[in-house]
Amino acid sequence: MSPSLGALDGRVAAAPISWGICEVPGWGEVMPSDRVLGEMRELGIPATELGAPGFLPEQAGDLNALLAGYGLEMIGGFVPLVLHDPAQRADALRRATEVAELFQAAGATRFVTALVQDYDWSTPVPLDAAGMAIVGEGLREVDAICAAHGLTQVLHPHVGTVVETAADVALALEHTDVQWCLDTGHLQIGGVDPVAFAREHGDRVGHVHLKDVDVATSDRVLSGELTLVEGVQAGMFRSLGEGDVAIDEAVLALEAGGYRGWYVLEQDTALTQGLPAAGTGPVDDVRTCLDYLATNVAPRLGA
């Protein structure tokens, strides 16, 4: 079971990527869902995001039954969409509607949009103000779909997408009105201080992903020396408190600004040496992250 998280109790969830579950080809070994969900339950995690396509059932009845068996809620999940190309808008909205229907049926609340160059995750071409304004129009259409299904859309800045760098983030803040997923790791990698983002744009934060980063490795990814997969396999993401991100200050800034939503532990992990023995592996990292929040954050938040 997880330690007491004080004001964060019942608000710290997990994502399957923390167990190496990713749709990117060549990412690593894929753990079976029963093991991942069982380890979440053992840690006292109350909720999960959906994870990569195919990891969990894509029929609402089957998904709900599976999660109920482990005492887990469904938060929502990560949805790659192409919104910078008007010619692909109808297809993107169709995809968004299909996912929103599943999320609604599963009792989810968050639709986490990643703005990909294409659905093969090709290297993004930076957008100018006009291009980001087109994206803003698309995001408003997705917002409407989400609202119709009881969901909140949040924009996820992410390596390898068209909202990757500090310049991209600035353009997206100016030319869109969507809520954001504050991802401490991906903001840091792109050159944005997550603490400053929390303080300056906390009113637009609708969801939070917590991950810590080794900046020396992430710089190699951003420069193109390493791919995202290679960076992850080289240890770019660290347990909370073991990297270069001020996780504690980011959470404190969010809470001070009135944020009361989920904090999802989302340490991108790749299993490249086969499946670890039962009770070891990614579960140890997630436990370390929970301990960090209990020890370094919860006492500073008070009751």
C-alpha cells in the first residue's frame, strides 16, 4: 500500500507507460495487463490512464469489468491527433469521437491530446503563428466533442510533437485556449521550467503528469543525437527526486494556485532485458515516486 500523501491522498494515479507499455515500435518488452494492474493495486493506486492501444480492452464493458476487478478508476488517456492540416481535420475529429465515446463509457474525465505531425510520429515541422492558429481551431472542435461526452481536453506538450520546444509552447499558449496537461518532464526537456509554468499558467492546467528528467540525456534527445526511445533506454527519465526537475516546487505551485486534479505518475520506461522477476522492476520505481511525494511534498502541503 502507498504511504500517506496528505492533501494528495486519492489524487495520485499511474499510467501504464510507467511499466513500459508504449505503442512505439521497438520500445521494449510489454508486460501483461494483469501484472501491471495487480501491481498498481498493491501500491494503493486508485486510478490509471488507458495506456497504449491494445493493452487494455477497447470495449467499454470489458474495460470496466477488468478495472473493477482491481479496484481502479479510469482517468482517460493519451490521444495523438493531427490538427495542423485542415485536410485531415475530419479524420482527426472522427478519431477523437471514437476515443471520447470509450472514455465516457468507462467513466473517464480527461482526454489528453498530443499534436503529432502524423500518425507514424514523423519528426515534427515547427509551426508559425498562423499554423498554430489553425491548430487552435481544431482544438476547439475537439473541446466540443469532449464536452459532449463529459470530458475535459488537455493539451500535452511532448517530445516529438508540434508542441515540443519552449517556442512551440509559447505559440500554443497564445493561439489556443485549450486546457493543458502540465507534464513536468516534457516541459523540462523542451526548455520550459515546469515550476514557472505552474505559477504563470496554473489557471489553464487541467491535468498533471509527474516525471523527473536527467537533463544531460534529454539534451541529447532534443539535439537529435538520440531518438526518444534511445533516450528512454539510456535513463532519461528518473524516479521523482532523482533527476533535475523541481517536482516538489511544481506541485506546491499548482496546489497554491488552486489545482485539485489528478497527479499521474508517468515515468516513461522501456524494458529491454526481458520481463523483470515478479515484484521487481517498474513497480520499484513507482513505489520510490510515491515515497518521494509522501516525504518531500505532502508534509509541506499540510492537511
